[in-house]
Amino acid sequence: MWVPGHTGVEGNEMADSLARKGSETTPIGPEPFVPISKSTIHTAFRKYAVNKHLTEWKNLPGMKHSKNFLGDNPGKWSKFILGGNRNQSRLLMGALTGHFATNKMLNRMGLVASDQCRNCGEKQETMEHVLCECDSLARTRMRLLGLAYPTLEDYRHLAPFDITKLLANVFKDTME
Ligand SMILES: [Zn+2]
């Protein structure tokens, strides 16, 4: 099972160790005793980990992108991140955090020579540029999202899987 981010991995390990402990101990409680399944524990931890991620981002100082994107309802996003396939989850996390394979990021990591937008070639390619500003993507955003130049605040109300379609289109080279 794949989970986004480090906390998720810790959650997985905790779930594994709890599940192991559970199978070692003698059940206590009224009969018939129904033990909690490993997958139930995993799901609970995964949900917890994603929600914790989102809440932490929201509360961190200075994370303008995530805060604008998240609004007051991070739970909405965790539902979709958990409900998507691996690529959809990655793309949504990228949209939320702004941390994705943008040329700004790749350039900072020394992986590409230029940080300019792969579509317009005129501005630095940040997540906000791709989501909101790039002129070359205005038509695609209109088609997929119904808005040519949405603000980050607009994204709170857009359908998460439409957002992943836009990003899959832009970042198709980095998809599996
Ligand atoms: Zn552009």
C-alpha cells in the first residue's frame, strides 16, 4: 500500500506493529470477540496521517500557497487524496503544497537548466503559475475547470479530480 509522505510511512509501521501486538495478545472483552483487522488499522492510520499532514500545513507559518488552497476544510482534501489512485494522490498533494516537479523546483535541485515555464517560456514555473496564471494553459484550464484564470481560492471549490486532470496534462512527463 502506498501512502503520501513520511508521516504515512510511520503510520504504516505503527499499524503493522499494532497488528502484530494484537495477534499476540489474548482478546479481552465480551464474547464473541471480533479482532480488528489489519486493513482496518491501516485505513485508520492512513486517514489520520493525511489529516495530520493537511492540518500541519495549514498551521505552519508562511505557507501561503497551501493556506490559500486549503481554506478551512482540509478534511475535504484528505478524502480525495485517499480516494484517488497513486498518480491522482501525488498530483493533488502537489497542487495543495505547491511542492511538485515544477521547473522552479527541478532547477533548484539542479535537474534542469531553466526554471522557466515549459508551456509559455515567459515566467518562472511555480505551481501557482501553472494553476492560475500561465497564458498558454488558459484554454486547458477553461476546458477542464471552467475557469481560464482561477485564483488559488477558486481551487477550494473545484472538483479535485478535475485539478488532477490539469496537472496530469502539464506534468505528463513525470507521471508513471
Ligand atoms: Zn507558463
